[in-house]
Amino acid sequence: MKRLLTAAAVALVATAGSLVVTTPAQAVDCDHVWYTDESDSIGSVDQGGRLCFAEHGDYVFLADYDADGYSVLLGVFMDGTGQLLYTLKASGAGDVQTANASDGIAFHNLPEVDIRFRMYLTKSGSGPVGDVTHVVSNDH
């Protein structure tokens, strides 16, 4: 019995430790996940940018995965009007930028309409690379 309790305590501590180190993107279930399309544009097979969007709470997580000099840019638009709601930029491998409905920043609480996400890579002197656009019917 003592060994069972010790094993349970170790499992609980290990679980608690993993909860502390999880990133915000892992703590939220993403309804939509997209990657930059580098394979078509610069001949690379890896994906340097990742976007995770959870409709409930309007959670957006934009990540740069490659130390390649490129930054990942995201534009969030109302699809019907084309109105730019906000932008995010993740720069450097491991950088994650976030937005959500309750963070107090204007337009992060997205309207319940079709929302267009445009994500691409860029670096000084280059245009958009790996451009990916998706439209989501937010909370419909």
C-alpha cells in the first residue's frame, strides 16, 4: 500500500509539473491549426510558422518555429468588409504571440462573423513568403 501511495504521489507531482510548463497554445483546444506554406515558395519542406485559433474565447497563438531570419506575420480581417482587425508578429525560433477576447485589447474580441486569417513569412527586404489564408465562421 505504501508503494502504491508513493507511486501515486510521484505521478501527481509529475502531472502538476507538466501543467506548469505547458504553453498557452497547449492549454487551449484549437479549432483550427494552419502552417505557413514554405514548400511552395522557398523550396523548404519544413513549416516555419504556425497559427492556432480557438473560436470560443477568440484565442490566437502565432508561433515562429525556425531560426531562419524570417518572422511570421498574421493579419486578422472581417471577411465581408476586408476591415483589418489586428496584426501579430512572431520573430525568432520559439517566439509565440497571443491574442484573445478577454485580454482588453481592441478588436481581439472578434465579432461572430466570417473572419479571414492571413499568415505569411517575411524578413527585411523580402515580400510575403509561404502565404496562407483561411476564412472561419467565428462562433456560428
